[in-house]
Amino acid sequence: MHFVLTLHRPHGAGLGRAAFLAAAGEAGELVGEYALADPSLGVVVQLLHGIPSVTGVPHPRPGTPATAQYVIDCEDRERAVELAALLLGGGDGDVEVRPVMKAAGLEM
């Protein structure tokens, strides 16, 4: 089952990134990883009266911004949560764990 792990940390990558990469990599569960640029470099696209409108500054969101995303392919949610916990390495922040949907619906 595929999951997206979205890391939210005040200061970049998780302290446990090396442990996560070792565990997920050795098990063949890591599909991809992506560091995200500073939120100030992003834009928000909205439809206003059916016309795309781009703002230069993303909407402020409560909490800490996302700093990285990882796609994993593992057996179940419990394993995804175990790998997500490695990313934090005992530091601040959180990791959102979400299953990936396919065109036909939730992959189960």
C-alpha cells in the first residue's frame, strides 16, 4: 500500500532522516523523497469566476510548514506510522501519514 509522509518541521529535514532512509531503503519501501522549498517561493492558484488567479504568497496555514514529502510502499498503516516516527528522530514537528488514492479509489 502506498502512503505519502509529509514532514512538518520548524527547521528543515527531520533529525531521523538517515535512520528513516536506512530502514525504508533496506526494506525496499522508499518510492521517492522530495525536499520542499521555502513556502515564500510558492504560489496559490484559485479559480475566481472560472478564471485561474495566482497569488504570489501562499495562504498562511496554522502550524509548521511542510518541509519534505516521502512516498513509501509498505504493508500497512502501522508500518507507515513506524517509518514516519523515524523521521522525527525525537525532535519537534509532526509527520502527516496519508494513503495514496488510485483512479479506482483507495488502494487497500
